[in-house]
Amino acid sequence: MLDRDGFRPNVGIVLLNARNQVFWGKRLRTHSWQFPQGGIKHGESPEQAMFRELHEEVGLRPEHVLIVARTRDWLRYEVPEQYIRRDARGHYKGQKQIWFLLRLVGRDSDMNLRATDHPEFDAWRWNEYWVPLDVVIEFKRGVYEMALTELARYLPRANHHNRYLRSGLRTQRLEPGPGAPEPARPPLDAGPHSD
């Protein structure tokens, strides 16, 4: 399913762990690493497609994650001709994506790269939030930068386990990534629910 400009509707997934590191998957039998992503099928909403792709590629179910945010608009990238299948050349130009920022509320062991008969990844790791910009394939870099920058304002603060608050020490808060606006923050003395 392509739009009239030749872009396939797609979702991208930035999955965070408790340390605000992002899931990074290695494409099956390649040296290429990327975020989970996939096409939106006819009749699916972006959110439905995201949950389907999350299960197909990472093995997670809706109960394993919390949706933190999503991009406001479609983000587009063009695919160089050498990466386009011959039967798709011509009208197909690339992907238009809605990106979701998810928080893993399950465990690492809930992930299963072989949840379906058609796995996409054969390895995965956690990376610091901005690392993918340095290592993603060049033609995806611009859309990754736009997605990560827009979603950075929603990064949850790191979990400091309240022991710092009880001891009277101030907790250090995560700063947003480059280009992200400063989020509103509660006062440090807001009590045990402020972290």
C-alpha cells in the first residue's frame, strides 16, 4: 500500500528500558542494525501496526510496554534505488513513518526474536539514546534524527529508587537530547512520587 507520492505507510519503534537506553536490533544475517519498524496494513491504525510489529520483531505484547509518546506527523525517507526490489521500482520511493516511544515495563527475558516464523532480527542490545544516529544506515539517518529529537522531550527521568530522596540528597535529572525543549519539572521537594 503506497500513497500517491510513492511512500509506504510505516511505524517505527523506540523502545526504552529503565535506564532510558534504546533497543537496537541486528537485521537477520546482515551487519545492519536498526530500530524495529514495519508497514501499516490496510485497515490498521498506526498504533495497531506498532503493536503487531512489536510482537513480530521483538516478541513483546501490549502488556510488556507503556506508550510514552508518538510523533505528531509522518516522517519520510527515500530509499536508494539499489535497496529497492526490482519488482517495486518505479512508483515506490520510500517510507513515511509514525514513530512511537515505548517504555519496557516487562523484563528483557520477555523479548523473543523468534516469536514468528519470519524473524527480522537475529541479535539485539541496549544502546544509549543518541547512539543510533552514529551507526544507522545513511539514508535513514535524517528520519532517525527527527524522530529521536521530537521524542526526546518525553524521556522519563531515570529511576533513582527513592533512597536518594529519603537520604535528603537531590537527585540528578536527565537532560533532554540536543535540540529538545526543556520539559517541565516538578520541584525537587515534591515528595516520593517526584521521581
